[in-house]
Amino acid sequence: MEQFCLELLEKKSTLTVLGSCFEREGYARIGYACNAEVLKEGLNRISLFLR
């Protein structure tokens, strides 16, 4: 999961947090306490990265 988070940040300038920081190994956390448009853009970037 760490590699996923690092590559997402490097390739799509999108930050996620390792779930292990919150005792959830194997997951990535997405922040959503922001403007709705910022969240939509971030989710779009994650989608593009996964393709």
C-alpha cells in the first residue's frame, strides 16, 4: 500500500494516507473535508491512476 500511495503522489499529485497510520493496514485514506470540486478532482485522478 505504501508503494501505491507514493506512486499516486508522484504521478498524479494526489495525496492519500496509509491506513496503517489509523490501525487499518492494507488501506489508503482519502481526505474529504474540502471543497466538493477538490474532492471530485482527487477522485478523478485516483481513477485515472488505477486505469
